[in-house]
Amino acid sequence: MLDRPYQTNLPASSPVWVSDYRFRVVLTWMVWLQLFYMIVAFDELLGQTTGLLRPIKMGLLGASILLIVWRSGLTWLLLRTINPFLTGFVVFAGMSVAWSIEPSFTINRMISLISLFAVCVAFGLVSWERTKFQDLMIPIITAILIGSLLLGMVNRSLVTEVGDTISLSGAWKGLTLQKNSFGQVAAFGVILWYHSHLTKERSGRSVLIGFFISGLCLILSKSSTSLLSSVFGVVFLTLLLRSPPNLKRYMPLIVTIFALLVLVFSTAVLRIVPGLEVLLQPIVMVTGKDLTFSNRSVIWDIIREHVKFAPMLGTGYGAYWLGVNYPWSPSFEFYALMYFYPGQSHNGYLEVINDLGYIGGAILAGYLFVLVKQSLTLLKMDRPQGALYLALFFMQTMTNLSQSIWFQYASFEFVIMMFATVALGRALLDHKLRAVYSDTPNDGSGRFSAAGSPIVSPSPLHWRPRG
């Protein structure tokens, strides 16, 4: 560990840079372990309950807390920089134990949410590399996709869905629980590998192989939501990173237009504005689905009726979907009304409002707004990274129209977005600290080479008072 003073004549109490590589490998393996046990359906593949989930979750929580306490000063700086609505949601969800219709379930699910949040924050304390987020995500996502393909070559019945409907017949679920999850893993792979192609961060051969594997798995999943969100993300990345120089000044406007398109599409899907359903006809023609989106609109109607019982605060975080073994749960009415148990609202926005009311929905709206705002700020300093976080944001805003992902304790998709949120905050914090304390010039121009690498490469540095 080396101490490098910003100026040689500074007093003994002045801040200095500290090169710090400790626990980087440990945190990397912790993140991979967390994502692996969340994505891979071990119990279904093995045909038995492994019982590993709770020990893994508690072990990750304990290790993360130790690092957070040890790095308490940097933790405080990081928490002040990352999206405040992410922290606010965790706090408000914990408060919902007081009014939850099933407090014990809310407590258990809050432990899971806090564990995920703690690992993400701990990751941010050592994620000094500029491309740490994609360097962390690409290997684990690609490994799961490759494992799915290999398992399918050995025994296809283990990786395909059971059913003869249009959406299920021949659809792959890979190593995940169901096809939509497999499609989401592949969608993240497509976005991350395509971003690597645009920024030249990885070799052409590896990008070609990784993009092909991700695209193949995306097609095999037959998940129309994942396919549409991937295409949207690819177009958006191309627009941001391959647009002519004279268009770069209009990027905030372009981002706003994309956001409005997603908003209009959302209102059409949820039928908030009568008559907008006509906009969905091209999507219906491409996917082969009807305007009910595989009966999701019926689920949304039932959830909207339940929201009316506690519109402001909701019925408690994770207290609604208890499972098929709890007939006293309000969600059990789906058996009587639809003759099956969906297990989720199939809409991330309705899910949050159902659990935490309109206050929770307002927190979600604040989170999304700040996420875009911070990404646009980073876009000015580091266009490749800012573009990646924006692409992931738009991909997930579309996905949440038919899947419940936002702030869900069991959603690996949101865990990835939580890591992206922390990495985004950490990047902004790095720029702030370097502007004040770094001994290398930082004019805030964010100049990058064609390969997307900084002209003056940042080093793995943190600051602390000397002495």
C-alpha cells in the first residue's frame, strides 16, 4: 500500500491517496455467488431442496457488514452519492413491518433485501475500476448461458418448458426457473457484449462469441419481452455511441424522447388511457400474443382492486404473494378467479404500489428519475459508461411492464440494476474526489479514446486523512 500526497507541503492531517487492492477478489466472488444462487434453479435441476439459500444469504450479509463497518468513512461518502431513493426504499420497506398484513413474511423478505443491498454497497467500496460493473457481470452471465447450452445438448428436457402453448412450446428455460428469466439473462448478455463491441473494451473474437451465445439463448427462450427490450437497448446504445458528433449536444433530448416512448407504451399496456391499445398492434403481430399479454391484463385488474384496500401505504413489503400453501393470503383469490396462481403481479410498477402504496410508487418514480439524471451527468464525463447505465435503465423499464422486477428481493434482474446503481454512484464520487484531491489534472472534460478508455487512466485509489 502506497501513500501519495497531493502536494508535498501539505500538513500532516491533509487527505492523501491510498492505493488499495484489498478484498477485491473476495468481493468479486461474493457477487458471483450471490447472482449464481439467485439465477440458477438448483432445487428444480436437482429435484430436491438443497437448503443452501439461507446459509449463503446470511454469510454474504455478515461479510458485507464487516467490510462496510471497516470502511465506514468511505461508506458514508458512497451512501451520500448513490441514488438516495434506493436507500430510501430499503428503509421504507423495513418500516412496512408495522402495517404489514403478514409481518413475519415482511421481516424475512426484508432480511433478503438488506443482504442484497449490503453486498452491493460493499462491492462499491472496492469497485475502483472504471469498467468494474461489466467486468463483474459479463463472466457470470456468459457462464450461465454457456452452461444452459451445454446442458441442453446433453438433456434437452431439463432446459425446456413444459407446455404446448405458443409461448411455451419448445421454449428454453436453461439453468433458470422459467423461460422469462432465461430470456432476461440472455438480454443482459446481449446488451453487455454489444456495449463491449461499441467501446472496443474486449477483443473482437470474444465479443463475437459472447454476442452470438447471448443472442442464441435469447431466441431459444422465446421471451418476447426480453427480445423487445434487447432490441430497444441495442438501438439506444448505437444511437449514443455511434451518432455523429453534431448530434451529441442533443443527447439529453434524445433520452427524453426515449423515456416518453416508454411512458406511452406503458400507458397503452396498462390501458390507463383508452384507445392507446392501437399502438400495440405491431407488437402483437410480431410476438403472436393478444392484447391481454397472455392474460396479464386480468392479473393487473385484480391487483388494482387490491390496491384500493390500502392505497397510501400498501399491505407490506412481500406480504401479498405468500405462495400456494397459504390459503388465507389475499393472493389466494387468483385460484378462484383465474384457476392458477401467478406468484407476481407481472408488472413491476403495480407490484411496488401493491406492497407499499402510492408512497412506495413515488419512491420508485424518484429512483428512476435520479437514475436517469445521474446517468446523464456521467454521460458528460464518461460517455461509454453513462450510455451503458442508460441502456440498462430503458431495458428494465420495458421489462417491468410484464414482469415484477423493481425492488424485488428475489429478482436477479434488480440485483444487477442495484449493482449498476451503486457503480454509477461510485463513478460520480470518484470524479468528485479526484477533482479536489487527485494529483493528476482533472478538467472534467471526460475525454476518452476511441476505445472508450480514459486518456489519463484512473488508478485504484481511495483517500483518507494522513496519520
